[in-house]
Amino acid sequence: MELILTNFTVPRILPPFPPILEPLPPLSHLWRAHSTTLERTRTMSEAFQPFEADVARVLDLVINSLYKDKDIFLRELVSNASDACDKLRYQSLSRPELLGTDPELRIEILLDEKAGVLTVRDNGIGMDRDDLVANLGTIARSGTARFLEAMGGGEHKNLKLIGQFGVGFYAAFMVADRVVVLSRKAGDDTGWAWASDGRSGFSVSEAETAVPRGTSVVLHLKDEAKADLSPAKIEATVRRYSDHVALPILLGVKPEAGAEEKEAEAPRQVNRASALWARPKAEITEEQYKEFYHHAAHAWDEPFARVHFAAEGALSYTALLFVPTERPFDLFDPKRRHGVKLYVRKVFISDEVEGLLPRYLRFVSGVVDSEDLQLNVSRETLQHGAVVARMKKAIVRRLLDELARKAKAAPEAEAKEGEDADPSYERFWESFGVVLKEGLYEDAENRPKLLELARFRSTHGPGWVSLADYAARMKEGQDAVLYISGESAEALRTSPHLEAARAKGVEVLLLDDPVDDFWLGEVRDYEGKPFRSLTKGSVDLSKVVDGAAKPEEERADQTGLDALIARLKAALGDEVKDVRPSSRLRESAVCLVAEEAGIDLRMERFLRQHGQFEQLSRRILEVNPAHPLIREMAQKPDDAALDDLAHLLLDQARIIEGEAIPDPGAFSRRMSAWLAKGI
């Protein structure tokens, strides 16, 4: 069985349902219904296969790693209940009969201290049997083994990792040794019961008693949790984590022993139920912002940046958006969407409005609440409408401006004792820079802003540099932004293509993200300085002024070079496009380069891997006239042994570029023969 630690959500696409007639039953009836239904699920349930051993370990790690923050379980269950109500509210826009005689959506928390049972229930969309199996029987779909490997380490590391994956429904097992879920999907007549101890597996059965619309999560508390859970503690937890939830959260307590026949007191509301994004910014604390981020993004890290603004005029809307600090585990999943939910007058509409943010901002989460969209508008209209396009333009501008402000701030704010330092912009770029670079290719309108946000590795040092920093350090006579692309910055630092630039003291950008080769085809220059690859065409740095460099007139003796090049061309034949002397090499003997109008070596390899080329195109072999080996070869251009040496040099250049040698056996024989001559 494949499992994933994720938050429980109701299905995104729902079929039409017949009308609902019955409301939630009174509180006292619920206690009796729970007792009857839970007892019958023990004997009349459909048992599924046990959890895999690794999955049981995952749950155990979740429980142990988060035990000191066990109050979080209530926030997660309330968030799930809020999502379920939002889904039903959206469905009711086109089918109001779905609400039946119970139109007031709410969340209820019911505590039975004597029995040690806590129930979190909602009258939202609900689940049927298939939903229960799919949503509550699936943990760590991204790969259990990989998840457990990442979980290794200290307790703090575990906490951070769990935040990236989202604990969700399974946080309930931090305080419960048995969890039962009673649910009836809106429009269905049949209720279902899901039960598990979080260790041995789970079971699903048809409920024998009537189940109201929505979902009830019944937690049979552990002994240590019973002693720690009280009405006052629950109320404080709700106010801390879920005060912003735009639904009433009601707390009810079962009467004490001996008062079973009395009707329980009416549940009382324990949250303000006001949308946080609609409040004035001056009235919202940093803690409230953070908790709303945790609720909206289902994340555990601290937000790196926040944008909260209200637009008024021809188009009125409010936006509260967050940029995370930690990279989501599915950031590069093609199916991943941004985490921004669209509301209209505080009514949830959709979290699948693709036109609201571009793909390169898919890590952003939050809320956009519009006053101008019609409630009955279709999802297709929302995706392509002019109103959403205008909102998108303004929202993207605000987000990029906020990131620019963070980029100009101090690199790392000093932390007080016992606190973590505020994350630096460089830390953010390490997590999300490769995604923002997609915008350089896709978003021509915001390309100048993105270029200012971009950071790169370079030969200047180990840190990150901006294009503005690079331009300020350009040498006199340097007419281009020089770069080299490859698999890793560390490997690029040793590339022979850098030798001439290093000798002149010219800084070179080291581009090691696959997306770099794509956006460079769209971004031609920076402030009038063109981008130029050191692995394409000829490199002329003669105009660069640098006092540390050797004068250009101190060049190697060219005697016999023309004859040697002619011999190399004849020996290599169609294996190379050309052979020529190099102006970029200083220490190395040879290197491979592309034509000026050709494709960079790494880009061509990428396209070949995706079926665009059957084989790599022929390259130009450049030789260093100043290298001792080339000098010796130039003295003996007619030596028959030079044919084998020519192939050895070509294979050496291929190895430097990370290319496979076409004939490893021939390379080995030639190498052995030349080594034997040198002994």
C-alpha cells in the first residue's frame, strides 16, 4: 500500500447531488449515536490490509517528533473541517439545494472528559467510502523509503521536514490511540465509518446509525492527553491557531456523571470567525499572520515574505499572500499548483484558478478576495477572464516588489538568544531561485524585475552575486557579461574555458541550473551588455585592461602550428567540425567549443536526452599553441604517431566536457601505448 503524509481534503470535482433534508442532530443525541456506531464498527467493518512496516514507522516518527507540540493536531483537524465547509459552500453556489435545511456551516468541537473522547465535526461536504479509503489510508505517496531517509537526524530536523510534507489528519495520533471517522457525503443517504489505531491498519464499514452530513473525527485520547485536555485548553488552542477561520467554531462539553439525562448546554463560539485578510493590518499581530500562513499553506516553516494589500477603484479586491522559507517537497511536480485560494465577498470559489499566478510563483500561498467577480461565474471564465488577468498583473508586481525589498535588506538579521535568525534572501534564492528563473523565460513583462532579483555563482568567490554587482566589477574594455554553463558550479570552476578570463581577472558567471540554457535564449543583454558564452565561438579579451595580465605580445612561437593543425584535421576527419588555435586556453592543451551561432554543449545534451537529436553535433577542437605538448607536436607534423595522439587529445577534450568516449577500448590502447613510450 502506498501512503502519503498530507492534509485531508475533500475531492475537487464533485458530481451533482439530490437535496439534503436533515440538519445536524442535537448535541446530546450525538453522544448516544457515537457510542452505538463505534461499537458496531468493531464487529461489522471491512478490514483493509495492514499498514506496511515502513508506514507504521512513519506514523511513529510523526508522533514522537511532534509530541512536544501536540496541540497542533487540533489546528490540523479544524483546518480540514474548514476546507470541507468551503467546498460545500462553493458547490452550493450552483446547487443551493445541497445545503438542505442546514445552511449554516460550522465546526463543532465536543469533549467528553469522562470517556476521554474528543470529537471534531463539521457539516461540510463529507466523504463516502472511496473518499475515506483514498484520503485517510494514504501516507507518504512521494516514497516511504525516501521520506524515512530524510527523517534521519535530530528532533529539530524532523520537525522541519514534517512541516514540508504536512502532517494533516495523522497528527491526531499524537494524542489518540484510536481514531474513528464518521462521514456522510453531501447528497448521499449512506454514512460510513473509518477506524484505525495508527499502527495495525484501518477498516471501513457502513454506519448502522444515521450519520449527519459532513465529517466527525472521534479521538479516543491517550491517558496523558486526557489529563492535559480541558475546555479551557481547547478554547485557548483554537484562539491561538484558528481564530482567523471564517466559520464559527463551537465548543461543547458533555455533562458530568449523573447528568446523562439532561440536555447538554448549547455549544458556545470560541473564535472570532472573521477573515484575517479583511481586517486592518494595524490590528493584526505577527503571530496571527504566521498562524494564518500555517493554516492557508498547511506548512510548518516561517514565511519568508508577506504581501497584504487592498486594491480599490475600477477593480476592488484584497490579497494576503505568503512566500515560504522552506522548499515544498513537490515544487518540481508538473501537477503542482500555487496555493492561492480565490474568494468572492468572503465566499470560497476555487483553489484551481490557474490564471491567478504564473507557474514560476507556484510556491506562493494565501488568499485573494474580490468584490467584482460574479458568484455564479464558471471556473473556465475565472481562468481566462480579463478581471483575473488584471488581478494577476497587480499581484505579481506586488510580490516581486516585496522580494526586491527583501533582497536589499540586511543579508541575515541577528537573532536574539534562543531564537532563529530571520532567513536571508540568499537562503530564499537557494530554495526558489531555479523556479524564479523560469519567469525569465516565460514573463517578458516582468523580466527586468526578475533580472534584478536573480543571483548567480561566479568566479569572484564562493557566494552569490547579482547582475548589478557583476556589472560594477566589469573590467575596462569588457563589452559583455561572460558566462559558462554546466552541471555544477564547482566543476565549472576548473573548466579550461575559463583560463583566459582568469588570467585577465575577468569575472565569469557559473550557471548550473538546467533552466539557464533556456532563459539565456530570451534574455539577450543586461543594461546593454550582451550575455556571451565562453564555450561558443571565439573569445577575444584583448581589449580588457588588466595590469596583472601578461602583455598580448608575449605569445607562443607559432612555428609549425599551421602544419600541425592540418595534420590534426586529416587525422580526426568527420569527428570534429574544425581544428584551430585557441585564444581562451592558458594551461590546458585542448578544449571543445561550439560555433558562434551553435548550441551550447549542455543544452545540446539536454535536447538529445529528450529525443531532439540522435547524436551530438560535431564540435570545434581548439589547441593551445603555448602548451608544451602542442609545441612538441608542432615540431614533428609528419610523425605517423601523431594520428593516435590526435585522437587521445580529442577524447581528453570530451572527458573535460563530461561527454562519453565513443570507443573506450581504443582510448585505453592508445593511452597505454603512449604511457609505455614515456617510461
